[in-house]
Amino acid sequence: IDPQLTGPYNDIIMILECLVDENRLKTDLAVQMFDPTANEVLTEIAALARNLRPRDYLVIYFSGHSTGGPANSPRLDALACYDRLLTDGEIRKALLEAGSNDITLILDGCFTGSFADGVSTEPLPKAFAGTPYAVLAAAKPASPAYEVDDREYGSIGLFTKHLVNGLRTRQADWPDQDGEITVSEILRYVRPKVEDESSRYPDGIQYVDSYLGNSDPVIFTYWK
């Protein structure tokens, strides 16, 4: 967590409460990491992936600084860990032994849409596009991601604020209202909210990005 950013710690707590404590989708294990090294993150992801069974699901959430750009950009597609940048290709490698394809990455940081563009910064043919996994990114490869002061949540990522709101209020469960919220449903809710609110900021609109893989995993269920 960068001292210049006050939101990521709160983001993680909010997501943990929402996806674990308030979620009726069965969760066997939740791991939270603050200020981890890149290798600590990779070790944890690889261990979780190896233990997945075919009907299991895995959600990986990140909040903080990140770097990236369009497919022709020389910048790494990476998340900023405590000691170094963690690239998309390294995370993809850590998931190679996953026992389930029901894996969703939720990334709240600038330029994180570069994780969904299919261009890996490691020697792999693809990063995440082309895989069965889903990626929800707070910002397109050339887009900023904002941190806001919210009356209810305090300092929080703009993307994470609307993500949590959509799940907690159940408003993202649309149009079917079947008690389950999928990746595409939360994306449909979050995208216009983030883009509308960020249109008032001087550094430009925050455009949410995504890649939905070969399926549309459920990430939240609730009692009607």
C-alpha cells in the first residue's frame, strides 16, 4: 500500500466484508495481504490455484498502483507490490495448475485494462484474453483510476465503491433478479456509474474495462 494512497487498505476491507461475510456463495478460504512482496503474492495464488477442484471458484482482488498501456506500449502490464512490479504474465503462470476455470481477477488501479488485452509482458502467447478466466478492470489501458472520499465508505477507489454498492444493494442483479450476481451483471452496473462520476474530474473519464473469458462466473449470491 503506497502511503500516497489511502484507499487501498479500505478497499480490501470493503471487498472482504462484501464477498465473504455478506455473500451466500460458499467460501472455504479468504486470504488478505497488505504490502506483500511480488513473490508472496505469486506463492499464494499458485497454492490457491493448485487446491481448486472443478466446481470451486477463485476471486483475486487488487487495489493500488499499477502500470500498463495499449498493446503497442513499451510499459509493463503490472501491479505494484511492496518490492517490485508483478506482471500479468507472472500471474498467468501462477494459475497454470488451477483445478478450475472459474477464476475472476478484479483490479482497481490505473491502466489495469491492459491485463485484458491479450498481450503478455512475459514470454507467453497470451496474458488473460484467450483464457477461460474473467478480468474486471477499473480502467482501460490508457485510463486513470480515481480514489475518492465517500461519505459512507471514507477513502475508497471509485471503481470499488460502485462494485460494493452494486453487490450490497442487489441492484447489480439485473435484469433477471435471480438471487445471483455474475461478472457481466456487476460490470453492467459499475461501468456507467464510474464513467458518469469520473466525468466531473479534471484528469479525464475513468473507463472501466473487462474480459469475460469463456463463461460468466457468479461472484455473489443472496437471499431474496
